[in-house]
Amino acid sequence: MKSDIELIDTEGKRNDGRGPQDIRKIKIEAGVLHRADGSCYLEWGGNKVLVAVYGPREAVPRHTQNPLKAIVQARYNMAAFSVEDRKRPGPDRRSVEISKVISEALEKIVLTDQFPRASIDVCIEVLDAEAGTRCAGLTAAGVALIDAGIPMRDIPVACAAGKINGQVVLDLGKEEDNFGDADLPIAISPRTGEVLLLQMDGHLTYEEFNEAFDLAVKGCHMVSEIQKKAIMDKYQTAAAEVNE
Amino acid sequence: MTIVPIIKRDYIIKLAEQGKRIDGRDFNHYRKIEIETNVVNKAEGSARVKIGNTQVLCGIKMDIGEPFPDTPATGVMSTAAEFVPLASPDFESGPPREDAIELARVVDRGVRESQVIQLEKLCITPGEKVWLVFIDIHILDYDGNLFDAASLAALAALSTTKVPVSRFLKDLNEKDRTSWQKQILDLYTIPGVDEIPFGADEANKNPNPIQDFPLPMTEPPISCTAVKINDFILFDPCFDEEVIADVRLTVATDHNGDIRAMQKGLSGSFSKEEIQKVIKGALDNGKEVRKTLKDVVSS
């Protein structure tokens, strides 16, 4: 899908004022919900995502239990009012697919063999959507899992790269996603560089893929720093309260 | 029910006998209420309400659609509530359970029966096109008293809703536009108490037919909920109180001090005196809550 709409000018400035390698503004807060075992609120550009983690707890129905390890069940859900035209509440094919790929990404990083027969439930609620909700959801899930004290190999993080007007750029915005040439969301384990989630749609050459992939990894590391800061902030605030 | 609420029940009753509650409140007192509006950019109006640890988000979406055949010149509203598993370890995904449906219907009645939204002012072309208003309630954190939190969130979100005329202008043909222009010019020139929409200021009295404008509203009733545990009546129950409560009563009162809606819940029972006590408490608390809401939506 080649677009005629100008999304990036000759000087490399994008419609929202970003350069090709800039991510949108990200704000992360850990531990925002009372009932959940762990939670995270994340704003990424115009995306607003809330994640709660419950568990490890007994997996139900029982046939879903694995006697050797825990299962990780992510549920990605969009609020009816989070998009331009109201979305009918409840799961659709898109959200079921996203839930599946996020569950699989998280299952690799959680030390599931410590909790046989258990379930770790990750509820991802998209409250406001503006391109890149699966990356926002997975990134917030990483922080919420830490907040819940779930043992993990690393803090998973996601970011997308893409192609607009033939140029590879980081973290597509709304228009860039709709009218761009390609979108490549990935999630990695930042410590090892292992790829946990990878999807692509559009049209990329082999060289462009390499460029976009490297850029997305770079974006993941940028987001990872913001994740770590949010977690540190939470514990420092908690420590300060104890010392009072 | 697990064993924990049964142990907590003894504790809550023991405290109540000394006139106390687990979080130190008086029987009639509400937890701290916080209202934040315009929290979702994609929605036409939105609000997040916190009552203590309970958090509810309400978003309003609008669309253009066909009116019902029996009310051809009236807008259409619908209310839905999602008990997403994020909000409580006991909520499961899947189709709405009966509590979610009850909640949505009680909020819907509160808005509909008191004509909070002036639906007759949301007609574009009679019999063909009217505005549709979707009230979607998302429970984020469940620590009791969802009825009050959800209805307050709906009212706050509606009060900040802008009818998205500019976005839908392309869907209106010449006939619709002429009809809508006439409707909107009539809209705010009818003399009477409803002249200025609730939460809007004088400047919005004469909106332009092609511009977004505040949803026409009247003064809403405010819901207040109490539960009975043994013989004690406790307002604004937190989760621990709600799970062991015998019976619950929600009373919506308007700005004149009249009763506009009621809903009894759970399998216990009330005497007439107890109901009167709840109504009185709902009137007192309603005044406070109304003030909190007005401060937020008019600022």
C-alpha cells in the first residue's frame, strides 16, 4: 500500500514534529490499582493503557492447568469509547489474536516452572487508542508483573518501527499507521536481545527490514529505561513512606 | 464465598456495635470522592470517578442513527457496563453477568427517567436521523459501591460531552442540514428552566449548527447507596462491608429534595423505618455529592 499522503518532509520531520528516530512521549506509573496484585498505568502518545496482574493463582477451568508449570493468560480488551467509532464491548478476532501473541511473549519471560498448575492473569485494558496499543499493553504488562512480584528473567518491553513515504522510522503514530507502508511491532528481552513478539504488515525489502528491526530494538531499549524508572519510583515512594 | 468474609463479618459487627467502621468513618459518611473529567481523548465525553479505592471510568460515544418508530423525533441513548477482570479477582471475562446488567440498567434509568439528557433536542431529521448516545461504564478497581461510582461517572462524563457535529457533517445531506439548523436554532431559545444546559455557561447558549456543542442536559438526580449489616445502616459500603451485607438500597434524589429512583438489592429485607432512614441519609449525602460534581463540571 503506497501512500500519496506526505507523512514526513524532506528534512526528516514527521507530521507530529518528531524526527525519524524519536518515540512519542511515554509516562508510566506502577501500582495504581487497589484490588490487583500488581498494576500499571501507561500513556504512550495518545494511548492510555491500564494493566492489572492477578496471580499466581489456581488456574480455572482445571483442564487448562499444566502440572509442570504455570500458564500466562493475557487478555487484551479495548474500551468501547477508546476508538473513533464506538467498538462493541467484548472480544473480537483482533483482540483475541493480540491476547494470544502477548500471552506467548510473556510466557517465555516468566519463570513459569516455579508455579505448577497456577495461572498468571494479565488484564490489559486499552482506554484510549492511537496506534501501537499492543506495544503499549505489553510494555505496561512488564511493569505490572514486576509490581505483582512475579519472578521473571527480564522485564519485557515492546516498540514498533515502520516505513512511511519509503523511509524507516520509529514508533508509528495514528496517521503513519493508517497511511504508512509498513509496521513492525516487536517485543524483546532487553538483557539478552531475545525476540518475544514479532509481527509485520506492509511491504519491506530485506535491507529495510534489517534497518527497521534494529531501530525497533533501539526503541525498546529507550522504553525499557522508562519502565525501570517507573518501578524505581514506586519502590522509592514506598520506602519514603515507611521511613516517615 | 470463602471463609475470610465470615471472619471479617464478626469484626465488622463488633466495630459497628461500638459505632465504628473498619476504615474509621461514621455510618453516614462517604469516602473521599475524586472526579476527573476529559480523561479519554477519543470519547465525546469522559470521566474517572474514585470513591475511596473504587475506580470507575465512563466514556460517552455519539453516532448518528435511526430513531425508534414510536419516538421519531427523539435521540436514542443506551448504557452498558463492563466488569472487566482487571477490577477484581472475582470478575471473569465473558458476556456481562447479571450484576453488570443490573448496574447498567440502574444507571440507565437514573439518566433516562429524569430526562438528564434532553433527547428531544437530539433530533436531526424526524423519523430518519437522530443522535445516538452510548454510555459505556468501565469498572477499573472494585472496592464496593459501584452503583454510586458508576452513576456519578456517567453524569460527570455526560456533563463534559460535546456533540461531535463537525465530525459527522459529511454524513448529513442537504435535507438533514436544513432540518438540523432549524432544530439547533430552536434548541436554546425555548424559554424556561432548561434554557442553559447543566454544566455549560452562557457563552454556549447559541451554538453554531456546524460546531460541536455541549450535550443538552437538565439537573441530574444523585444516587446514594447504603447497606444493612445486622441492624446497622452503613452508607457508601466498601468491599469488605458489601460482601457481608444483608441488603442494599440505592436512592437517587434531585436538587429539590425529591426521590427520583430506588433499587433494593441482595436477599435481606428492610423495615419501613429503615427505608426512611436511608432516604434521609441519601438526601444529606446527595447534597454533598452534587456539590462535588458541580464544582468539577463547571470549572
